[in-house]
Amino acid sequence: MKLKVTGKHVITICFVFIVIVLYNQFLNKSKLSENVHLVEGLHPELIYYTDLLVQMAGEDGIKVVITDDFRSFHEQDKLYAKGRSGEGNIVTHAKAGESLHNYGLAVDFALITPEDQVIWDLNYDGNGNSRSDWMEVVEIAKGLGFEWGGDWKHFKDYPHLQMDFGLSLRDLQKGKRPPEHSLTAGKEKTN
């Protein structure tokens, strides 16, 4: 018995092949490549710019505290479980390996009142200049090269600041890392 393959069959086979390839790429999108060196702390450039941000905000009469920085994959999965399999509200849409926190390239911040209370109030004006202290910090951060989670379209993450150094999440998952002096090479550090 002979099997007759028509042009219609070839198109169907090609279509199924493309769907399988795309499906497999989608499934593996957030998985890390094998043997990838995992990060264990903040990138040196991020430490420098975070310290500079806190210093510059302080010069404007705004006390900033970093409430979160590097997160291990285990910590990220625990955070992801909140509001899903764990108690509380959903606070992230990123599983382990899907957040720049996991690669030492992100921090979260809050403000500190004169009474040493940590707050996440976007309208608070503790320095009395009729401007939101939060937005003043964001402005300083953006000027230093940070991306702000409050600018994201789908999930606003107002405390979140990150620097990706031109690398995509997929690059980071494959093991690419920014060099230690990605941004400050040739610049004088002021602190």
C-alpha cells in the first residue's frame, strides 16, 4: 500500500512541526539553562547606584530604606506563592528565575518618616516641598539609570527599581551576566 503525500499534507505537517517547536520554546521560556552560575548577591554597580540614590534623596530631606534586594530562587517561589497557594495577597507575577531580584539587579524601597516609621505612601511629602517624596526618589532613580516598576503597564510595582544592563531575562536565564563595571567605567564615583 502506497501513501500518497499531497501539498496539503506537507503544509499540515509543517504547521504541526512549527506549533510543537513554539510550544516547547514557550515551556522552556522561564527555565534556566543547565550549569548556569547562580548569583548570590547584588551586582556591584547596583550597590553603588543604590547607595548613591539613598544619599541623593537624603540631601533632599528624604530618608529612603531598601526593603528588599537580592532574592534567591527559593525566596522568589515563596513570594510567588502568596495569594496563590499561600495566605495573603498576590505581590508578584514572577516565579523563580523570572525576576531581576534573582540576578542581583533589582531593589525595592520605602520611605522613613521622622518617627522612624517605614511607609509605602506615594503621596507623602515629608520634606515639605509640596511634591511627593516617593516621586522625587523615583525621579532621582531614573536619573541614575534605574527602571521603575511603577512605569510597567500590566503589574505596577511601585517600590521596585532595577537595572538590566542591556540584558534580557532570557539572557540572564542562559547565564549571561553584566560585567562588574558596566555603567561606571570612566566615571568618577562621588561617595
